[in-house]
Amino acid sequence: MLESDALVVDSVSHCFNHTEENRKHPHAERWDDETYELGEQLMPDEYVHPKEVFYRDHSVEELERLLFLESQVDYTNYHSLPLDDYFHDGLVSREKGFKLRERNPDRVSMYVDINPLEDDAVEQVEHYVKEENVEGIKLYPARYQNGQDLSLQLNEDAVRPVLEKAADLDVTSVGIHKFIPFATAPVRYFRMGDVEDAANAFPDLNFEVIHAGFSFLEETVFAMASHENVYANLENTIHMACSRPEKFARSLGEMLYWAGPDRIVFSGGSTALHPQAAIDAFWDFQIPEEMRAGEDYPELTDEIKEKILGRNALRLMDKDPEQVKRNIEGDKWDRLRQERREADDFPAEPWSTYDTPA
């Protein structure tokens, strides 16, 4: 929670498995290493994982301590990942998300991964929405099967039945990865044209562009300007406030100029990145005056920051901030935070609550 008593909502958290045993595809090691290197590039040195912390099967207990003791995050939306063509457990398993939510029902929502190429993909959507009460679904724009990369953009025939079922079930949101292309997948699979097609075809579905503004900025802001059901999720992007402030100012400024402040949501990117690094950097961040004057970007007020850090995500999930506050008041994490505040140890030091490697 911020000093203003505004809630902080981490719109994407993951419980990664970066162990050698989890690698299934020859490029999986490269994926792990590039994720670690991205953290080195984006975060201040004190927030970069020790390698023995990063290259492990992160536990649910470690993730919840990272979120609720090492950062000001009050509520999170866990995203499992459908990458079982690269990693045995998909890199971020569903099971960990359900366990995290079970342990913290008033602090956790979930988007579940769906692979549209699976024969029962539509049935999976129905099961997870109706029986498991997930808030949304998470899709990737490419798969790797039988030795080749396959396109799974939102306008593909294979994906449409999944979106139709999600729309029928009034799913809150569809998260779609739009970022640096992974492994050998072509760049064109990660561009934004399919998001616009889907936003037109399914006006009652919200589409969250995950990592918005890190890549394909112009396409992203024009899609947001043209479609009120397209949201920018700042996973990884917001960490550029730490390390690439001019690029971040450009990305955020363009989003605010074209689409306003109400469809931009914060994500700390746990456990690949540390959420508090981004929270601190963003709260202190200002778009440089010369950029505001030259580009007509708005002033980054505390109100806008509070929207991005929490209020927008809660509205997207149709949750009342005051009710969320009442639900978490006095819970385990609230009590532990108070104890640590009294000991001047909140938020805790980066990675200090992790289990010591055997």
C-alpha cells in the first residue's frame, strides 16, 4: 500500500521454474539466460537476483513473501504460462497459481494459460472459468511443434473458438504476450495487428497487451486509441523507469497522450523481476519537462500514478478497492507488515525472504 493508502496491484506475477531439469527444448536454456540478463539490464544492482536465487524452481511461499513482505504489492493477478513446448511445466505452472490463490484468497486472482492447439482448449476455458473461477485467460502468439514455429495470433482460425467461449462466459480479460520474440519465432507473430482484429470482433472482451510499450509502441498506442477494450499491461516495461528512463517516458507519454490514464496497469513481473524496484522508480518518475513541452504529454500526477499502480487493475477485474482493503485488513500479511514497520524492515531487503539454497 502506498503512503496515500492507495492499493498496489501487481497485474502479472509468476512462479517460475528456471531449473535445468525443466528444460524441454534446446532453446529453453537460452530463454532462461535471457530472462536473467534482462533483469540485469532493467533493475538496479541491489535488486538483481543472486544466480542461486534465480536458477531454481521458485516456490509459492517464496513468491508470496516476495510480493507481500519485500514489496508494497497488496493484491496480485497470477498468470500461468502455456510454454510446455519449451518447458516441462510450461515455465509457470497452473498448479502454483491455484495454490497461491488458495493460500491468499483475498489477495490473489488468476489468469490461466490456454493452448488453442489442444483438442480440448475450448472445454478448458469453460472448466477454468466455471469450476475454478479464474478471472481471465493467457495466450501466446506462437508455439513450437514438430520442429517449426507456428503462429497463434488472435485472428487465427485455431484461436477464434477460444475467444468465442471466453466472450460467452464473460471472461474479464484476455492477456496476450507482445514482446521481444522468443527463440526463433518470427517478429511478425508478435506485432499488434491481431489484437486490433480481435478487439473489433469481440467488443465485450478486454485484451491486455502484456509488456505494452517495450516493443511496437506506435502500433500499441494506436490500437488503444481506437479500441476501448485494449489495455496496456506494463510488465517489464515499467522497469525501464529504473534503467531506461527516456524510453519509458516516451512509451508512457504516448500511451497517456493517445489513450489517457485509465487503461494502463502496473506489473512487477515477479519472480523474474523484483516488483519493489519498479514501484519505487515509478512513484518517483516524471516525464522530463522538455518531452512534455515538445510532445504535449500530460503531467504524471499522483492521481495518475495511483490509477496505474492499482485502481485501473481493480476496475478491470470489477473489484471495489475499499472492499479489498477491508478483506485484507488484519490478515497474516497485514500483521507481518506492521511488525516489520515497527522494526523498520518493510519492505524487506530484496530476495532476503527467500529460502536459503541447500
